[in-house]
Amino acid sequence: MNKYDVAIIGAGSAGLVACKVANGLGKKTVLIEKEHIGGDCTWFGCIPSKTLVQAARAAHESRRLDRYGIKTPNPRELDCSAVMDHVRNIRAKDAAEHSPHSIEKEGIDFIEGSPEFLDAHKIKVGDRTITAKKFILCTGSHPFVPPIEGLADVDYLTNETLFEIESLPTSLLILGGGPIGSEMAMALNRLGVQVTLVEKGDCVLSKDDEELTCRLAEIMKDEGVRLLKNAKLTKVEKTESGIRGTVRHANEDIEVDAERVFVSVGRRASLEGLALEKAGVEYDDKGVKVDSRLRTTAGNIFACGDIVPPFQFTHIAEYEAVIAAANASLPFAVKKADYEHIVWTTFTTPEVAHAGMAEQQARDKYGDKVKIYRWDWKDVDRAKTDLNTQGLTKVVCDKRGKILGVHILGHNAAEAMHECQYAKCIGRKFSSIAKIVHAYPSYSDAVRQPAKKAHIEQLRNNPAVKVAQTLASRKVRNRLLLLLAAAVILISLRFAVGDKLSLENIQANADRLVEVANRHYAMSVLVYIGVYIIVAAFSLPGAAVLTIAAGFVYTALPAAIYTNAGATGGAFLAFLFARYIAGNLLQKRFAKKLARFNKELETHGAHYLLTLRFIPIFPFFLINLCAGLTKVKVWTFIWTTSLGIFPGSLIYAFAGQTFGTIESVRDIFSWQVLAMFTLLALLAIVPVLYRKFISPRRESNKTKAANT
């Protein structure tokens, strides 16, 4: 008797993953397979079907090379027998990677044979009895063949027999427009087979988004596939040339003649011969019953892959295999299967990729609180260069912009989908994809462009953006600015700011100000600059007193620097008030009359402003307002203000050293100080006077001398 920790039944995609996980977790593991290692995916599904699809694409493109300006006067003959040999060769190479030797090399025992449960802990394989603490069922699925009259009497094809035929039939009746039927219909049609596809529903691929599948159906028909929708195959009979199917379509019976019939109407779990009843495992026509941890009704037996409904995909089987094997190997079953973010792709040409909810599903659940973002591939530049413009990207989002579903019809749609799938899984908004830099030109534009639409829409609907747009309106902005100015002035009057900033009041609190500054120096400087900006911007009383007091608190030079920063900031605010409230309107209304004045300011504005700043008799606030009404440059205004007021700020700050003895601000400016400011003003205006009067005369004299 052979004893194991974990016994895995079925060596398909799920079984191969499960045995490696269990073995990796240190469990003595055995893998049991009765027929084909690799399962349906390797032998009858993914590998051979996608190889055939690719061969069909190549054949199709070879007939359309003239689209690229390439002339092929002698097109190569299509050898369908060689195509089928190619399919089987690729399949054999993939199967060779999963040999019994490669499995046993990893430390996993392999047994070939048909297992049968004796009880929940024992199975019989041939003449061997295997005992295991835990079992994992991974037996896969097989094609379902419906009970149609005469079907059992003809040599029908399924995906398990199609890839074994030596050459393709000249005509084929395909029953079922699901993933397998749709893929084979397009591929075989491109390889020269006359295909009639019978689908009982409104369109092919009934589980995908209807808008995309309807587009795909039109492409199928354009390429020559005869598509009968809302139809039912009721009878099949043999004929001399092959078979004849009777199809009920549009309330009448249609006879369809073909060489062969291909059945693809779904799959059923392969559970025959396992004697699951003896182990206490419950199942039905849909498959094995499991809980969220993939545990069957027998507590020590788990199941995964196609035998667990509702999804029958290789990637889902592998996902479930990791969970089942971990739960079977760990002391407690802790991992749960989460099917919220399931994806799949049908590899027609173009491909149909699916993740999450289709549009109708989302509307049924969320009503009108659903946003749809579409992007036609006719507007994808890389698709244009490659002549692959048959496509559509469709992303379904909730009202917050979170992704509910992603549906892409297009070339390599399976690859284009995963960026959206990642954003969906981590709960990011669809618009977040637009913030990522993508290579150009690439098919990623099929996702980036609709994401950009979502991002723009999100910005447009953002409350902060709406407020900013409202404020950008000239009328609203001007009114708010005026209200702000009025509010500041009223507040200053209400709380008697002028009295609080009087020389006498500040002198009385001088020692306290010094104490606060010493304890919170940085914060006191920021507060001082902020207060000064408001005082300077709205011409509130007390600016000179503040400067003197700063000289006393911080010493002269630092005080002059802090004052300069606050005064320049306040001047700039006043400048902006004037420019945006009245300056632009004034310039627009009197543009011609002000043209010469504006030109003069553009040339000599800095000199004029410096002259006015150096002479303290010109009101500071008035200069700010007047400058705002002109076209003087903002940067010119800022640096001339900062430079022009610095000497005055320094003098006031130095006066702060005798703060306690000052009786009036006017005492600071003697006639010597005023004379110094006048001299600075003259120095500032000299360049302008030179250029206006002296330079033109010198140029005129030079011209006369040259003419003489």
C-alpha cells in the first residue's frame, strides 16, 4: 500500500500546478493520470487551437499583401494537410515538457491509470491501492454532445477529434457559437473551408458584451462565414457527399449540406468511473460541489479546474489549483477563491477580451449610475499603420470612475486588456491609467485614449475645478476681489487695527514682543511678514510703525529684510487687484491712446518705478495701484519694488534701535535723509534722460559729420 500526504487525480493544467504547490510545501505528493499529461489545454484546446488560428491568420494575410503594396503574382498554394501536421508538431513539443520523467525529477510520484475511490482516504489504480490524507480532483472536462436526431449516426467532430484529421473538409457545419465554435469558424473559413455556424442565441459569444459580439458577427459574415442566429439544429443525416443538417431558423426549416459537422455546445465535467459516492463527494450535471476554499462535501477532498463550475478556462484552473493545493497542504484551509476579477479572451480575429461586468449587467445592477467609455480602433494610430482598425475598446465604470468591466475587440486584445485588469483589481479609477506614460505608437492607445477621456471628465466634474473655473470668470473674480478688499478694510475698522498698530501701543508692548520673538523666532517672523503683506496690500495704517518695531525686536538688517519681503508681497497683491479688476479693461478700452504710454513703460518702466520708489513723498499704495493699471511687466514691478523700498526699510529699522525715545514717525526723516532719497531717485532717472535727450543729439551729430 502506497501512502501519501496529497494525491492529485488528473494531470491537466490544474493537476500539474497543484502537484508542484503541494510538493513545494513539503508534502509527499503523487500525481495520477489515466491518459494525457497536459490535459485538454495541451492536447485538444489552447495549444492546438491557437496554433491553427495563427496559421489561418497567416494564410489570410498572405492573400491580402496587396494592401501593403506587395504584389504576389503567384500566390503560394495552401496545403491543409501540412497545416494540420504543423498543429500536431507544436502540440507534441508542448506535451514533451510534461513527461512522467520531468514530473518525477521534481520529487513527485507519477502513476498512470484510472483511479476509483474506495473511501474518502483510499483509491484504487489498477492493482494498486493508494492512501492519502488529502485528495485534489483535477479531472477536467469533455465535449457535451446534445441528443439531436441522427447526430450519433454520423462521424461528427469535436475539439478532441478535429486536430487528428489529416486534411480539412471542404465544408463544415458548426453547432454552437461559443468560444470554441467562433474561433474554429473564423480559422477554418480562412483556411478555405465553407463554414455555416448555427447559434441558438441572438449573437455569438453570449457571455461577452453584446456590442462587441455584434461587431464580431459582422466581421465573420464579411469574411464569408454563414451565420444563422436564433437557430436550432434539429436533425442530422448522412448523404453521399457528407451530412445534411436540418436547421430551424426564422420559423422555417433550412437544409444545410456539408462534408462534416463540428459540435461545440459546451463541456461537461469528467467524473465517470471515480466512484465519488464512496468518498462522500456530491456533484451534479454542472460539476463537483465545493465551498469557497474549494473543499468538497468530503472534508479531506478538494476540487479545481473544469469540474468546478462555472468557469472552464485554463487560467482559472491554474488559479484554483494554487488555492486547492495550499488548503490541502496547510494545517488549516485558509485561502478562498475570489471570482470577482475573472478574465477571459476568445481568440477570434480580431480577439474578444472580457473582464468583469458587461454593460447590460452593470446597468441591471447600478441603473443609470454607470459610465461607459468607448474608443474605436479607427482612432488608434498603431492600428492604422498595421491595418488592424477593426476594433473597439469599451470600459464600464461606476459613478466614481472605478472599473466594473473591460471589453476589448481588436488585434491582440488579450494583451491590451491587462493594464485595465490591474487597475480594476487594485481598485484604482480608470482615469488613473491616463497618468502613466505609454510608448507611442502602440496598441496601448486603445486603453490610454478612453482613460484620458475619463480623466478629463473627472477633472471637469471635480468640485475644486468647478470652483476654479467659476473664479476664472472675470465678473466673478472681480466681485470676489472687491468683496475681499472691503472685508479686510471693514475688519480693520471694526477691530481698530490702526490703534493697535499705533506707535504708543507698540511701545507699551515692546518687551513682550521681544520675549515672544525670542521664544518662537521663526513663527514670529512668518507672522510679521504675513501681517505686513495685509497692511501693505490694503494700505492699512501702521506700516512704518511695524518696521520700526521690527528693528527693535530683530535688529536692523534682519528687520529690513523681513519688512522688504512683506512690503513687496503686499505691493504685489495690490498690483494684481488693480490689474485684474480694472487694468485689463482699461487697456482694452483705451488701447490706441495708451499704445505710446505702454511702449515707453516696456522700454523704461524699471527706471520710472525705481524713481518713484526712491522718493518717499509718493504714496506707496498709489504707486502699486497705478502700476497695476499699466502694462508694466510683473517681474519688473516686483524687483523694482523690492530694490526701491529697501533703503527706506533699512532706515526705519535702524530707527528701531532708539524705539523707546521716538515720539513720531516723522522724526526719522531729517532733511539729510530726504536729500539722500532724492539723489537716489535722480540716479534712477538719469538713464532715461540720457536716452531721451543726449543720446539722440549725439546720433544726429554723428550723422551730420558722416554726411559732410
